[in-house]
Amino acid sequence: MPKRTERDESPPDAEDETASKGPTLRGRKVAKHRGYRHIATRSGYSATIPSADAARDVTANILSVNEVIRACKWAPRLPKTTSYGSNIDEYADRLQLAMEESLPPGSASEIRASVEVFARRAMNDAVQRAFDAGVSRVSTNLMMSALRPVAPSLRYTFMAPMGLVRHAQTTLIGPEDAQSPALAASPTDEATIKTEASTIRAQVALSNKKKGEAEERKVKRKARREELQKQREAEAKAAGGAKTA
């Protein structure tokens, strides 16, 4: 029987215990970056082969069809908060697309072809701006600067989450004797908040109307299915009676 050495009898150190508990934070980060590189390489990006237009060299889609459908049918879920400032038209369009328009996978695949190129072009520009600025991450400001040139051509706006901004501007924090808003509001913001009150009321009314119409369509579809089911059962019963006769 082999003798146990001093190394075998010594208790495990802290590093061994950490390794036994699972991947470390650095290990998970490295694995995530490795996965991103794999997806980028598979979709057409290369660190060795230059591309004249990397946004259009799509060898495989990064975006899935389900992601495109969710993006197209996205709508603000809280009508009692500011969504697009005082613009009720964009809110109405978003609700209509989300609650009334259907988007089958075939149609979403056609949309994905354009969305893929647009998203790649925006991200490439933002990453280049981050590289030029000497930073390692794409910030919100860098992405805004990349999207700002195409804003006049877009049907819908892109902006900061105004509901969250207004919540921070109207929420008091700190001790009771020295409370202040979580986010300071300028005189212009204060005037805008007052005008947005009427827009929020219109959003709530429109949301309730769309929800009522959607529930009514759901009830009609259910009644139609039940009617067709009864019709099929009656036809099957009549066919069975004819055979026995």
C-alpha cells in the first residue's frame, strides 16, 4: 500500500475551494467573450480578412426571427407614465402594431434582412467611435451619436426612457429634513411635465380602448371556434346516421 505524503494529507487551500464551487466571475466573462467571438465569426466578421462593408457581409444572421417579432410588436406597457413625451401618435402606432397587426415568421424573416444590416451598421459605427475615443465599451452617448445622423429618416424616435427619467425627477430621496429629487429637473422639464399630464390621460384612454377591442376579438374567435366545432360534430353525427341507415 503506498504511503500518504504530506501533500496528500494537507487540507485544500482557498483556491481549490473556489475552483470547486464553479466558474469564477473572470471565467464566466472569458466564456461570454469567447461565445461572442464565435457568433461574430460565424456571422461574417473576421479579425484577419478585411471587409469593404462589414454590415452587409452577412454569412449568418445574428438576430433570430423571434427577436425581430418581439422588436416589431414592442409597445410601452405602462400607459400611466410618459412614453414619447407629448407625442401620442407614436404611442398609438405602437399599440396598433402590438395588439392588432399580425406578424407571421415568414414576414418577419423579410424584415430581418433589413434590420440585420441596420443593426450591424449602427453597432460598427458605435464601436469605431468608442475605439477612437479610447474607451473599451459602447456607452449610450456613443450609440446616440451613431444613430443621430439617421434620425430624420426614421419613422419612430429613439430617446432615453422618459418614464424612468420623469420618475427620477419626481421621486424624493434622502433624509426627511433634506430631501431632494433623485434627478434634478430644469425649468424646461418642469413645464414639460405639466403638459405631459394630458398626454398620459390620452395614453390611458387609448390603452383601455385597445385592450377592450382585443378582448372583444378574443371572445368572437372563441365563439367562432365553438360554432365550427359544433358544426363538425353535427356533420359527423349525420354521416354516421346515414351509414347505419
